[in-house]
Amino acid sequence: MDDLDKLHKRLMKNPAFRKEYEATRVEFEIARAVIGARIKRGLTQKQLAEKLKTRQSVISRVENMNTVPSLSFLKRLAAALNVSLQVKFS
């Protein structure tokens, strides 16, 4: 277990932190997936935005968790990145 894992485990013991963490989990997972897929394909935010016919600031807002993208946007994003979009409940 590295230092980041230890810090996360310690912070999750704090009820206020845990509540906020859980409240933003979906946005975090979307941002992480978008960033990972974009980087894996060697694209900048601007290049990805051009593929989606949108602005770089839109990609930035998604990656910085400043917006919750619509399902239609996520579908377009998946197509632009040549990946499948999967939604699951657990």
C-alpha cells in the first residue's frame, strides 16, 4: 500500500469527507475514464474537442469535474475515442 492509498483510507474514516467523496464519485469516474482514454490515444484536449466538433473548454470541464456530461455527449465521446460506452449500476 503506497502513501496515497494510506491517505485515502485515513480520509475515508472522516464522515464529512466520505459523504463528499461519495457525492462526486460518478463525476470522478467519468473524468478519470475520459482522461485515461484520451491520453492512451495520444490526444490533447484540443484535438479531442476537434473530433467532437466542440471547444477545448468543454473537454476541460468534463475532465475537471466541473460538469456532468449528458448521455448523448458520452456517446459522441466514446465514438470519437473508438471505445465502447458502458453504464452499470452496482
